[in-house]
Amino acid sequence: MTKSVLYLELDNCIGCRSCLAACTQCGGHDEKYRNYVVDVNPLVDTQTMPLMCLHCVNPACARSCPAQAIQIHETGAVLSARVEKCIGCQNCTIACPYGIPKFDVEQNLMYKCDLCIERTQHDIPPMCASVCPTNTLQWLTKEQLAMKKEQNVLDNGKWIASSDHYLENETNVHISLPGILQKKQKLF
């Protein structure tokens, strides 16, 4: 069981895409990246943000899989479809409220971020967090996450993050949203 969690500070993202390059180097990814960096509003500003599996506590992708090809690791990581079980129905890609699972037509298989399970199950940061130059992606202990919560309290006293119902589901990946919700200006 890991003692740390993935934490995203979306305000920090500069769109460098280091996380994508690192993702291709994670074992078992067949040199494909399984997370994304999106331009939030490309015609207006340079705001970017990483988009990856949030490892829902009760994942819609796994619930919708008739072949039970998507397993949930004991650490809470929701894994890519197992080759021997995936029937290529693509229910998971439709069910995910965040549009994360992708379908490889050639392999007839769903793939997505598995939180670098070979690393994180031993409390080693996932590849994306280990290379992020702006600390957008952070591998934090529960104590460090609690400190982040104290630092990111809005005027109304609420901690703004994925666990406070700003996202569709409760997630194992935590996200800080204050700057984006308050429309703070970025420094670059």
C-alpha cells in the first residue's frame, strides 16, 4: 500500500509536456503516452493543464466493462484493460466522465494511465511527477497533502479540490483548483 498520492496543481502547468515524454518511458506502456496536456482556451491564452486518469474510487470505466478487464489495484490505481480479457467493446471509453481511456484499434485494447503501478506500489513517484519542472504533478505523503489543503483554502473556508465534489467522482488523485476557479492570472 502506498503512503503517497498524486497531487495536481493545475495553475503551475506551462505546457512543456515533459510528463508526456516521461510517460512513454514507463514500463509496460509500449512507448505510448497515457496522459495528455490540453490547451484550455487556445484562442485566448496559453493556459494548459495535464489530463490524466484520476483513478476514481468507484470508476465508471471498470463498472461498465462486461468482461471485467479493468482491475483496481489494492493501492487504488485503476489499471488499463488486461489483454486477455478486453473484448474491445469500448464501454469504458464512453463511461468515463473525463474521456481518459483510449482505444487502440490495432490491438483491440483500451489503455490509460495506470499511475505507473510498477513504481507507485513501492512508493516511488510516477514518471510524470518525477520530471515535472513546475511541480504541477507532485507525489505527496498524506501529511504533505494536508499541508497543501491548509495553504489552498478560499475566502469561504472551503478547500477546493477533487474530493469536494467539483469533479464527477471521488478520486484517488487530488487536484488543487483555487487559481482556476478564482480566475487568477498566470505569471507567464
